[in-house]
Amino acid sequence: MKAQNLLALILIPMGLIIAAVPPNTTKPYKLTAGELLAEVNTRSQYVTPETVADMLVNKDPTLRLIDVRSSDEFEKFSLPGAVNIPVADLLSDKYTEILDQGVKMNVFYSNGTIAANEAWMITRQLGYSNNFVLEGGLNYWFDSIMNPQKPDNTSPDEEFAKYDFRKSAGMALGGGAPVQAAVDKTAPSSKPAVKPAQKKKKAAGGC
């Protein structure tokens, strides 16, 4: 019975995500539902907030954060250096070179994980790699990085080490202010523009 409940916890949310994915009428999908489900079960698409925070603090040039929420939500708040590609626009040709590449580590995020998982599923079905999902989304990001809770005195040393890292990373990224104030901020901020991709020139010669 426990195994059935666990399977339901996996399949029901993924079924909702699949149902919400916009129909693809322009590009052929390369993964079957079974292949995609096998990848989902490994949870290999997720990147922890700690990993993203460490890359941001160290200004890792291989990280690219992609906010898949609406442009209005993006303008109110976004993670440092993020670009905005709403889920509904993922199939646009102008974003192909951003999403289908082997140089940067793209990390999709939304408030939770449903919309970001939609983006990941679409790009995986198209055969794209190097696309991932921020575990827990912005909600978990604020709880774990920007406003971490100090462990109980009886917690193991590993929990205190994780707390110390989260606290220092959060402070480096502007943490310490109330979450609601951060989300509702309306002051203009500098955000990198998402430039339309230029068409690749075909290489001369054979394969």
C-alpha cells in the first residue's frame, strides 16, 4: 500500500504538469512519455538552492537562471542576473539557442516547481540538455537561503554547517529583509535582456 501511495504522489503531480504543458505544433518531440517518466523518477532535473546560491556568490559564468513566470511577476522580483522566458514562449524560435546549448547550465524557476517542471519537460522532450529546475522554486529559496532557520541545539553538526552556509550566502545575496518586502519591491532594477537568437550558419563539409 505504501508503494502505491508513493507512486501516486509521483504520477499525479506529473500528470497535472503534462496536462498544463502547452501543445507543441511546430517541433517534433524526441522523447516518449515512458522515457520522460524514467528521467522524472530519478529527480535528476533538480538543482538545490544551495548549489545555485554558491554559483551566484562566486559569480560562476556557467550559470544562467531562467524565470518562467509572467513578465509582471518577473518585474516585481527576480533572482540576480535572471532572464525571463515565460513557459508559453518556450517554443519560440528566438529562444532556441538559449535553451538548446552545451555551454551554460540553465536553471528554470518559478514560485513553486510546477511551471519550472513544465519548462524542463518541454525542453527535454525536444531533446535539449543542460536545462534544470530550481528545487522548491522561489518559495523554498526564501525559506532556505534568504531567511534560514537556525537548527535546534541538538541538531547534528552537518545541519549547523548547512545553516552557516545558507546564512552567509543569503547575506551576500541581500538577505535579511522580510520576504514580503522583497517580493513586492517595485524599484526598477537592471535585468539582462533576452536577445533573439541568431540563426546558426551551417558548417561546411560532412558530419
